Amino acid sequence: MDWLEALILGLIQGLTEYLPVSSSGHLAIGAKLFGLSGEENLAFTVAVHVATVLSTLVILWSEIVWLFKGFFKFKWNDEMKYMVNILISMIPVAIVGFLFKDTVEEIFGSGLLVVGICLLVTAALLAFAYFAKPRQKEKISMLDAFVIGIAQAVAVLPGLSRSGSTIATGLLLGNKKEKLAQFSFIMVIPPILGEALLDVLKMAKGSADAAMNSIGFLPLAVGFITAFVVGCLACKWMINIVKKGKLIWFAVYCAIVGLVSIIFLS
């Protein structure tokens, strides 16, 4: 991988981690086009995922500090309820991660046909959420948090957007757009960090030095910085998009990319 490829893939990750178009699907397509595989692809994927988590922490820093300040008061306040909802939302993805990790990895290695199909599912889900008009709720309930967590767990499939699935599910449950994007982005921080840690351990079992040497420091640094900067911009942009309810255009985009992946790339 050279620095230009790293720049393009970092740009893709930074944008698609927050926009409802599937970062894993787009990175799989990018890896296919650039001929990346094995340790090189794994090391780069870990780096750009950590970069986008950091961008979430930067953009939502005030909300995260508010949560922890309220949580450590050890009272049943709004902050504690929010943190409990975050923990509840993590249960389904934790189950999938511990029990079905090998199966998920096999699916990731099965080619772009699965990516294309999942992108079409993402498109359908976004379109359905756009046209549905459920009764609005004031707050995200514990049950809603668990159902949104199930959507996040299913979205481990490549091409099924994590942000798209969680936001669309929340909208279908009647949760307000203003609060949903923030909840969706905060709830994915622990799973992404956990996934990155597991990948690092996987590299360590093999050879971390070999993985680093296979990609080189410059492409890794370029990809990380690009994913972080673009991720900061995309995170703020996506929050505004959700508030305005303009998700239908992403449904159209996912449908087009999904069809291209199935017809021309699989």
C-alpha cells in the first residue's frame, strides 16, 4: 500500500463510519480494487477504526463528559439512565462477538456478493425509516436501547451500515431524530474499541512487526490522520442530516453501490 491508497481508504473510512452507507462494505470494496489482503489490510483497518473512534470522542466530548459526571454521582438521574441504555445496547453485539466471531470473519472473507446484498438491505431499511411515520417518543427507553443494540449486532455483516441500521431502527421505534444520532454514535464506541483490541491481539498472535512492516509507517499515518479529520467532519454532518431527516438519498446511494458490487465486482 502506498500513501495515496492510504489517503483514499482513510477518506472512505472517515466518511462511511458515520454516514449510513457501511464503512466495512466500502473498505472491502476498496481493498478489492487496490488488491489488499491479509496482515496489511488488517493493520490498516485497525488503525482507521481507532481514528474514527477518536473523532467521535472529540465531536461528542461535552456529551460524554456530561454522562460520566452524572454517572459517578451514583444517582438514578438522566445521565445514569442514558449510561444504562448504552450498556443495554451493547448486550446483543457482545453476544455476537463472543459466540459468532469466527462465523462473521468467514462472511467477511466470502467476497463482495455479500457486501452488495447487505448494501441493498441497508437501502431498504433507510427508505422504510424515511417513509414510516411512527408516533414520537420523548426518550429512548431500555427496550428501545436493546432493540437498537440488536440492529447494531446484525450490522456486523459487511455492507450493512452500523449507523444506518441503528438510526433507522430508532426512527422506526419512534425516537426523536434530535437525540438518536448522538445515541447511535456513542453506543458504537465500546464495540469498535473492543473489535480493534481483538484485532490487535490477533496480530500479536501472528506477528505485529510483520503486519506493521507490510504496510509501512507513512501509509498507516496518512490513513489514520485522514480518517480522524474526515471522521470529525462527517460526524457533525451526519448529526445535522439526521435532524433534518434526509436519509433517503443515502438509500439511493446504497442501492446503486450494492448493485454495482453484485453485478461488476463479485
